[in-house]
Amino acid sequence: MKVLEALLSIFINPQFYKIALTASTPLIFASLGGVFSEITGVTNIALEGIMLLGAFTSIVFTFYTGSAWFGILMAVLVGIGFSWLHAWASIKWLGNQIVVGTALILIAQGITGFLMKPIFGRPGQTDFIGRINDISIPGLRNVPFLGEAIGEINPLVIIAFVSVFVSWFIIYKTTLGLRMRSVGENPEAADTLGINVYKIRYFGVLMSGVLASLGGAFLSVGETGNFKELMSGGRGFIALAAMILGNWNPIGAMLASLLFGASEAYANLLQSSKLIEVPASVKPLFNMVPFIVTLIVISGFIGKTRPPAADGVPYEKAE
Amino acid sequence: MRVSALPRFWAFIVPIVSVVVALLIASVIIIMIGKSPIEAYTILLKGAFGSSSAIANTIVKTTPLILTGLAVGFGFRAGVFNIGAEGQMVMGALMATLVAINLGSVPPFIAITITLLVGMLAGAGWAAIAGYLKAKTGAHEVVTTIMLNWIATYLSSYMVQVPLAVGSGTPKSPEIAPSTKLPELLTVGAINMNAGIIVSIIAAILLYIILEKTTMGYEVKAAGFNPYAAEYGGISLSKNITMSMAISGALAGLAGAIELTGVHYRFLGTLSGGKGFDGISIALIGQNNPIGIIFAALLMGALRTGSNEMQFAGIPKHIVMIIQGIVIFLVAADRIVRTSMIIMDKKERIAQETKRFVKRAVILSIIIIVSMFLSKEGLWSFLGKFGYYVGKVFWVIELVSLLSLMIVVALYIISAVISLGMVYSRRKKVKS
């Protein structure tokens, strides 16, 4: 009975909702990035690498200038540059998008690891550099349950939710969005109608760079205030799974990200639960939870979702 | 899509050019942190081949890389991207450990065979999960194998911390039974060169025969080349995907088992250390050909061994990851390399291309010299702190144009050699 009590008590703990939001935010950003890229027909497996580079860049520039917001700005610029490499190789040169993405992940892991010593003096992880402070929401702070859960919130979390709705609006309510979707479904037809397939695809991939590096920046300057080697820790791939589960729709991707974030938060809280003793050695088993959830979800629900028809297929203009 | 007239030729040239370009780009990165690339690469070469113990070490490092390269390469041939060789290797080693610590009373030959087979089965089973899910529900193998990698990593770190743990300090399993240890071919200094390399090479040759000479290999290749046509031709796709993933995983599992029985002798939780990912670059450099993969693995093994020495000279060994990443990038987008190569088979082409080459080289050299002067320390000091950054910008311009110059020269030389070779072989054909 005690186990059940421990399992259930987490849901009435406001901390659970706070941690779940924090854990979901990078996934929301990155899965939105995935939506932007894949809806135009370019598979972007490099999200993991862009996130890592975003986390690193934002910390580096926070370290040099002292301003975390400037760090985020630079992270976005570097994210655009890095995803441009993906766009260039896979749109212009028709490279295998998945392999190119893997290469970019390796390059990002290599560069961030390589520069640790020259910039921070030691490999592995940095000291606390600086972070973006939480803001408290005046009306909510004193409300009993909500106040503890979302009374104090990181501005980036709010930006994440705002960008979900902005993305939804862009994709489903504007001409640009219609063009993006048509390029992702049938590039030949879109081309015949005078849409520049390449430009639209470049836009999609660069947007994914912006969003994924914001997600990465949240990991470092939004959450911990420092950088650790390989700190993205597979979140780019979980974000891809969230995008698939969310049926390539920004709002669906957000809901899926919340589910994955909640499972991470749940595992975290269960480890520190006071009702049941969890020995430290069992910790690795709890760390497995988000990955197992992702695996089950992605293989169980996939039949019900449908990717854009031209997703991952390079487009070559007929001569 | 245009089909190249010379597929075999490009299959050979693209990886070589990619490696050269990657090494050049990496050398600029090394300059950026204030080290000499020539010195760095000398250390790397010495570290990999400089002494007999270095060579033995390189071969030991190459052994699992051949197998992970084969694993990924076989997957590519069959049309699946097995990015999870890492996890399959860990699972192979873990299961092999569970068996090997209990095989004390079994004679060595049988004990080793059982251990390696268990490793292969475990890897195959772990990979088959991803294959089965892809076949049944369409879940993309890249996402599922990555998830399986993380699960394997956490599972194994749990296994060495709790059920298998012995001693204190670093978590580790008990040592495997002596009868399951791979025999040593020779011992150089502290390095034992185990018989694993023979197993790896046999695996490569077997895989070559399976792929090129058997019906099964033909089906696998057909399904990978054009799944729809293959299905129309009566090949069961879902069976093929699961089986291909299983074979790929078996190779990775074997790599894990060999690392266990030939190098570490105990399970350390995280023994893979990026070898699964190395397999991707190895497969691409070796163009998914088992024999090419042996040589690509040797290259990567040498880079890995040599980079340890570089680490002592103050150059982080992450440089190898960057080199690998650039190689994979260029091989995947091989048209970048193909279009930058010029075949100078006619007299007019030679003159034209050489003129263009000289023009580019001169312009780049001028930029380098000018920016070298402009980036001198103290030149912009009248601008204060801002001047420091101006100097840095010119320094970066200098390095980037130096890099472009090196790449232009390298491409010209390689193109010239290829062109000469083509002209020569054509003459020979005309004569005969």
C-alpha cells in the first residue's frame, strides 16, 4: 500500500508540476523545431546537436559578457548557422538527411568538448556561470497550489508556450504556412505553382535551428546556469519522438513534450520520495523511465500519425 | 537523378577526399587554440604507429571498430540505419559477462565460442526490437535505437552497481572465467594483442561472401536498394528488416563480447565509449563494403590511439569527433566533393582549370598576407577593447582563407592525379 501511496502522492505535489514544466520546455522548443523542418520535407535528426551547441554558445557568451540574454541571442545565431549547414548539404546537395544530421551531432559534440579546456580551463563541466532569473507572477504567487507550481516561472518557459501558438498560427493560418505544408506534401506540385521549394525548405530548417538552440540554451542558462559535456543527453531525439507523437502539429508536439517532461519529473520525484526508500544504486533504473516511455509511445501510436508525404525526400528540380 | 558514369571510381575517391578535407579543417581548429597542426599530426602518427606497442594498441582498438563498422555498413546495405550499435555492443558485453563468469569448468575453446555466441545473440535481440518495431508499426529505427542505447546504458550501469558489483571504487563486475579469455597473439610491453582481430577479419570476409555470393545477401541488398520493387519481387520486407537489424546487432554484440574477453576481462558498465558511433563513419568511409570497412576501421583505430597521445600534448581528443563528423558530412553529401573535383582529360581543360586554380590561389594568398598584417597584435590598440576584437576578426579571416587555400590546393592535386591516371589508363586501352 505504501508503494501505491508514494506513487500517487507525487501527483498532488506542486513540485511535480514545476519540474515537469522545466523538463518539458527544452523538448517543446526542439520538437517545434522538428515540426518546422519536417513539415517542409526535411528530416532534421541534428536537433540533438543544435541543442548541445545552443547550450554551449549561450554559456560561453554569458561567460564573456555577463548577460544571459545576450548569450541566448548568440545561441540563436549559431543555431541558424549550424542548421544552415544541414540545409545546405541536404537541400542543395541532396545529401542523405539522416546521415548528414548524424554528422552534425558528432561535430557539435566534438566542438563543444574540444573548446571546453581552451575557454573554461577544464574539460567536463563549467562552474556556475549565470542564468536567467525566474520571474514571479504577482496574482498567482499566493494562490495555495498553483502558486507553488507556477508562481515563479522562467521567462523562457513562457516563451516556449508562446512560440507553440505562434508556430501553430504560422503553419495553419498564413500563406507561408500553407506553402510550407504543400512543399512538404508534394514539392513537384508546389514548384509548378511557382513556389520556391528550396527557399521554403531553407526557411523550415533554419527555423528548426532557432528553436532547437533556444531549447538547448534553456538547458544551460535557463535551468542550471552551467554547461556539462553532452548535456543535451538524448533530448533532441526525445523531441523528435514528441514531434511524431504530436502528428507534426505544434500543439500536438507541445502535448507530447509535456507527457515526456512529466515522465522525467515523475522519475525524479520518485527517487527523492520520502514515503519509500530508494537506494542510490537503483537510480539508473529511474533514469531509464523517459526513454522507455518514449520507446513505447513511439511504437504504439505511430500507426495513427502520418508524416508529411515528402518528408526526408530530397527534391531535385527537373531540368 | 543522374547516375554517375563511374560509380566504382567515385566510391573510392569521395572518402579519400573527405578525409583529407576533414584533416585540413581540423588543422585550422588546432591553430585556433594556439597549437601547431603539424606537431599535432606528427604526435598522432607516432602515437598510432610509432612503436611496436603503439601498433599493437592500434590493432586492439581497430578490432571492435571493424565489427561496429560492419554492423552499420550491413544495415546501410539493407536499407536500415542502425545508429544503435553502441547499445547493442553494451548488451552483448553484458550478457556475455553473465555467462562467462560461470564457465570456469568448461574447456577454453567451447567456453570462448559460447561467450561470443551469447554476445552476438544479445546484440541481435536488442537490435531486433528496433527492427521488429519498424516492420510492425513503422517506428523509425533511428529514434528507437537511440532510445534502446540509453536504456542499455542505464541498465548496464545498474547491473555493475548492484547485482554484479564486486569490490569498491569504480563499479565493475567480477572477472570472467580464465577459460573464456581470448588467447593472446603477442604481448608488447603492457599491451596484449588478442585473437579478436582474427575473428573480426573472418567476420568481414564472411559478410562479404554473404552479401555478394548468396541469395540472402541479394535479397537484403535488393530490399535496401528499392524496397517497393523488392516487395513486388516477392521479398518479405518486414522479415527482411527484422533480420537485417538482427544481423547488424549480432555484429555489434560480437564487438562487445570481444572487448570483454580480449581486453577488459570484466564488465565495466560503459565499455563502448563511442565505438558504435565510430561504426557510422567507418561504414561510410568504407562505402559499406566489408573489405573497405577493414581499412576504414584501421584509420579510425589509428586516430583513436593517436588522439590519446595528442591529449598529453594539450590537444583535446575531441578533435577526432570533429574529423569524423566532417568526413560523415562530406560522404553523405558526396555531390559536394564530386562537383569540386575537375577531370582534366583534355588539353584545353588542363589550361582552363590550371588558370582558374592559379587565380584562386593568388587571391587567397593576398587575403592571407593582408589579414596577417591587419591581425598583428597592438595594431588596433588605439580602438581600446574593441580593437582587440577587430584584430581577432582579421585573425579568423586569415585562418579561414588559409584553410580555403589548402583545400583548393589539395583538390587540385587530387584532381590532377586522377586525371593523369585516367589519361594513362585510356592510352593503355587504346594500345591493347
